[in-house]
Amino acid sequence: MILLYDLFLNHKTPKRSMHKGRVIFGNLKHRVIELPNISTTRPTSDAVKEAMFNCLIHRFNMDFSQWAVIDAFAGSGALGIEALSLGSPFAVFFEQNHFAYNIVQQNVVNLCLKNKCLILRADVTKYRINKLYSKFDRNVLVILDPPYQKTDVLKNQIIKMTEMFKEKNLIILAETDSNALLNDLKPNYTLSPSGDKKVFFFINN
């Protein structure tokens, strides 16, 4: 009996491990962020992230100080954090996994971004986006990177966001490595940063 009791007391639940990442652009460049090591999230590689934001900066001449952000499948929040580091005034992060949600919160606090963020533990595919409409001014950047790269999810969210923000200037980034591409939605620009990875840009302005 004593042996079993000691085993119970000494038993430790394994903790989910975390990886480290870094901010690439802006005033938070080189700052460390936590990346959750869980099966439901797959962090965007630095190479893809750099290509995405270089495109926004240099091809589309984006002044991030004029653009609020929705990071729709946040994971660690890394993509929305890049936009905030570049000067975006406000970001909404959606993450339904409780572990990843806590990581987003931790990253935002560590980088002193809390007053610029709304972090929602919610499934963006079921969320009534119109509840957020008043939080955005004229320009909205939406970043879509679903964990399993399901093209149907991407398509539905592109249509949903386009309809919701049709009265605003809107740029949607949709990241995928799916063989079923989104060309039927007629993206304004397509980026192929590495391998099968594609980033589609949908622009309404």
C-alpha cells in the first residue's frame, strides 16, 4: 500500500514541450516566441513567413500602421505578431486548442502587446465575424493558415471574410500545400515560397 501511494505521489503528468521561434520583421525583430509542439498546429516556417511579409511590404507597399489583422488559425500567434511588430495597431487571434491558446496569450504578454490584441478561444469557422466589425477601421488584413490545410476550409473562410468586409479595404493571405489549389477563386497574386507551399493573395480595395 505504501509503495502504491509513493508511486501516486511521484507520478508526474508529461508536459507538452515547446519550441522557440523568433520575430523576423519590425521593432520586435529577433525577439523569441514560443511555438506549441502539438499535432493540431504546424508553425509556418521562417522562409515562408519571410516571403509572405516581404511580398506585403515590397510588392503591395503595405503601411502596416494602417492595417488591423485577423490571425484566423493562430497556433502560436506568430503571423499576427509579425504584423504587430511591423506596426499594425490591432490584431484578433483565433485559436480553439487550449494549449496553443495559452501560448498565444503568453507570447502577447511577453512581447508587451496585450493592449493591441483580442485573443479568442474559438473556432473561426463557426464564429460570427460580424461581432468584430466595429473593431476594424478601413483596412483589414486576414491571415488564413488552417492546421491541416483543408482547401474547403480555406475557400469557405475566404468567401466569409470577403463578404463580411466588402465595405473595407481587404487583403486575405491563404496559405496551403494542398494539391487542390484555390485558383477557381481567382487570387490576385500567388506566391510559391518553397516546395509545394502556396500563398494566395486576395485583394479587395
